[in-house]
Amino acid sequence: MGKLRPGGGESLAPGRTGRPHPLWNLLLLLWTLLNCGLGGSAQGPGEWTPWGSWSRCSSSCGQGLSVRSRRCVRFPREERCWGDTHEYRLCQLPDCPPGAMPFRDLQCALYNGHPVLGPQKTYQWVPFYGAPNQCDLNCLAVGHAFYHSFGRVLDGTPCSWGSQGLCVAGRCLNAGCDGLMGSGAREDHCGRCGGTNDSCLFVQRVFRDTGAFAGYWNVTLIPEGARHIYAAHRSRNHLALIGGDGRYVLNGNGEVSPSGTPTSQDLLLQVLLQEPNPGIEFEFWLPRERYGPFQEQAQALGWSLRQPQPLEGEPQSLEPQEALAAFPTRTPKPTPDPCPPCPDTRGRAHRLLHYCGSDFVFRARVLGHLRQAQETRYEVRVQLVYKNRSPLQSLEYVWAPGRCPCPPMALHREYLLAAQRLVNPDGTQDRLLLPHAGYARPWSPAEDSRVRLAARHCPV
């Protein structure tokens, strides 16, 4: 056997003297790594390889997904890496052309004419949105009262009609402000994704000056780059905004800008006094680098941004009538509705009666309506089907008798509807009819639960 020399530190192979063989050194090094470096237990998780490149978008138009992946490298006793092997981000392409087949419809159509439930019978398939998991490929057999689930939809499929969420690995996820699906990242008040509001300052004041005469009074300068602008008052006075060109502006071209959109120019907030000013509260978030110039501008204008502008000496290019039209603070009184009140249709008995006796029960958004002499036609987008005896399209017309249907439905609101199928004897008209005093209730989670409960009590 090899022996240790007195005072030496090398171990020699059997039958050898002098310097050790290089292979022996290599074996010794591996033994040291395995026994000393790893120890007898796991030292922590493995390590990820760098992310790969992003894939092409899953769609050729509209919204889609890109994916990238990475691998976990670990020794046998190490824990798995913490995190996900795949990462998905939203890719936004130009809108799809009119008439293009939606992605979910295309996936259902792949099974058209193929035997699915038996060797003989084949069907035509369209999407079905009434199933519990919206990220399963649930398809309705055209002309039949059943649907079939073909497993998960492909990644990047919209979860439902009108939803911003996309299906990823069987889950409905939304994109954060960083574009990553399911990240939950949001913009702070400064407009920074995932920020903590530390790159901007919050300006909040109350303007209490009372003018000596009726007319325009300056309230405050709102600098370019301000976000989340808010102004409020409780009086018959009117607020107005003036842009850098001296014209009154309101959310740009008559369109309401979403909250958080930064201003692209300096704005002047004014009040048109018609009675004493009880106080005008205003606030906004301003980037830190703009706060100093904002104070200097305010002081240069005297913080006499409060210099009055009487009606007799109107500023150039300013029309008080424009301010009144653009910034009304009072809601005009609605014109009387010529329709008589509808009968009371609340209660569990009414819900059961119409749910069990109807051919269709579905959730829909009202897109438009056309009132005629003897009937009203609603155009609706079907969003969720609870009950149907024949297929429903994504866009349907629902007809209600009379020019004043009961219950009435408002534009751009969502309702739970119970409708009947009305087919003329000659088969020339096939309509969805909402009976007078029927079931059309504003959709809510509570109403959703009630209608699902009603389904259990209908006779088979």
C-alpha cells in the first residue's frame, strides 16, 4: 500500500515511488469536489442558464404571445431552481382585417368533418363560451344541444369575447406594464413600470380666492408632463382648461384621455365665476425635475395666476361660451321619458319562470338599438351562454315587442337575458324574442350565481 512520507503531504499509488500519476490527481480532485464541495446535503437550488431569445409572435395580427425559455442546471442532490422555465410576453400587431376568423373559431373548425365522438358521425364546430374553464377548447356542435372539450386552447387565445386576458398554459393571464403575462407589474403615479412614486412629486392645493366680479379667474398652471390631474368644486361655477395656443381644450378632440396620461403641453386651469367660490381642489403628480421650473413659472406669473380676466376684457382667442360648453359642471335635466313604467319583475319566481321556459339564457353587452313602430331591435354581443337549444353567434339581434320594451336595456351595458326562439311558419324569419316583462337584468356576480342556481330547479 502507498505510505505517507514523514513530513510529506502526497499519497502515492501502490507500487509507485516519486511523483503521483496525473490520473491520480484528477480522481483526488473529483473526490474532493463531491465530498467537500457538495457535502452530505443539498447546498441550495441549482442555477438557471441565460434566457433564450424570444420566439415569433403566436399571431399574425392583433394580440399574440412570444415565449422564451431557460434550463435549470443542478447536481443530483441540489434543489430545483426557483422560478419558471418559460416566460411569456404580449406582442401587439396591427388589427386583423375585417372578416378574419377569430383564433378560437379556427381551432374549433380544425375538427369539422372529422369523427370525434364515434366512427360514423361528424359535426361542424363553433366556440362555446358557457363552459367553466374558459381556457379549454370548448366547441358547440352546430345544430345540436351539446358541446365537446378538445383540451386546452393554444397559447395566445383570448380568454373570452372582449377580454384583454390571454390563455397561457391553460390559465387566463393579463399582461403587466412590463408586457410580461401574469407579472402583475403596474405603473406608479409617475408613469414608471413597477415604480414606487419616488420619481415625481404630489401637488395638492385648494384655490379659495373669491372674485369681485363674474368672469374668468386663473386657478393654477398645470405644467407639461403632469399626470393624474384632478380638479373638483361644488358650485354653479364652471372649470376650463386653456392650452398653450390660447384655446380651450378638454381631453383632446373631444375624446376622454385615460387617467395617468401625461399632458403634452402647459395648461392653465381657470374658473368662470357665476357665484362666490367655495373652494376648488386640484392635484396632480409632477416629475421631480419639472417641479422647480413649475414654481418659477408660477411665481413669474405672480402666483398671480390669480390675476382676473373679466368678461368685458376677454383674453385673445378665448370664448366664454366654449368654456361653458366644454366644461359643464351641472348635468342637464333629462327630458321626460314618454314610456310608461314597466311592471315589477323582481323575485325568484319570475327568474325561475323565464329561465325554465326560455330557449336561451345568456350574458350579452348591448351594442345598439333601433326603435320602430311596433318593436325594438337590440344588437348584442354574446359573452357567456348559460342555456341554449341551438347555436348562438357572437353577434345577435334580440327583438322586443313595442316601442317601449319592458324591461328596457341601456347601451353599452351588460345584461342577463332569457329569450325565446321565434320562427315563422314559412321559415323565413328566425328571431330571438325578449317577451314583454321578461327577464333582462343587469349582469353582476350575484346575478350570475342566482341564474346558475335557478338552472338546478328547472324540470328535466
